[in-house]
Amino acid sequence: MYRCVAPLALMASCLLATPAAQAQTHRAFPANALRGELVVTQFPDALINGNPARLAPGARIKSDTNLWVPPAGLAGQKLVVHYTVEASGLVMDVWVLNPVELANKPWPTTPAESATWAFNPGNQTWVKP
């Protein structure tokens, strides 16, 4: 019996080439997601908005097309993202933003902003007081 096992990079490039994967839509983010600039320095260490941060052991990073991305593959890149932080202070979920999501402004960058702004989960918008 013949088995064809394609390398992960080849499979990912095939997925990215499909028109459905290229469609840029706005994903639904949780109300506790903050916006920031992420730089993975050396996994699990990172910088968020220039401040040291650490990715949780089970951290999930999704690309702008909503595909899982290994954190080590992003090392050194500056990416605008939405992210969530666990109670322990570790970064848990990260979404690399696509152009549609980047245009959705304002979005809180600190927990203090998200505590004082109003979030509408239906249309994924924030309103400043």
C-alpha cells in the first residue's frame, strides 16, 4: 500500500492558496482580548508592546487566515495581534490581525481601557465613554 505524507509546509501552502482561505473576514474575539504588537523573541519569551511577556505552555497562535501557527516560526516578526492573558499573567490566545480586523478601531490595548469601555460582541466594536 502506498502512502503519501506531504510535509506540513506544503500542506499549509496548499491551504493558503485556496480562495476560501484568502477571504478576509472579521473573526469574533472575546471581550477580554487586547490589541498589541507581538514579537516572539525566543519561545516562550515574547514582547508585547515592547514589554516582556511569556507565552503559556498551551498558547495558541492563529494567523490572519485563522490557521494555527507554531510560535517558533514567528520569531523576530513584529505582528499586530489581539491576545488574551491568563490569570497567571501568561499570554494564552493570539490572533494575528488581517486588514479588516486592523481597520476595526478603537480596540483596547490595556486591561484598564477594556474595563472602562463598552464592548458590543455582536458587531465586535468598542465604544469609549
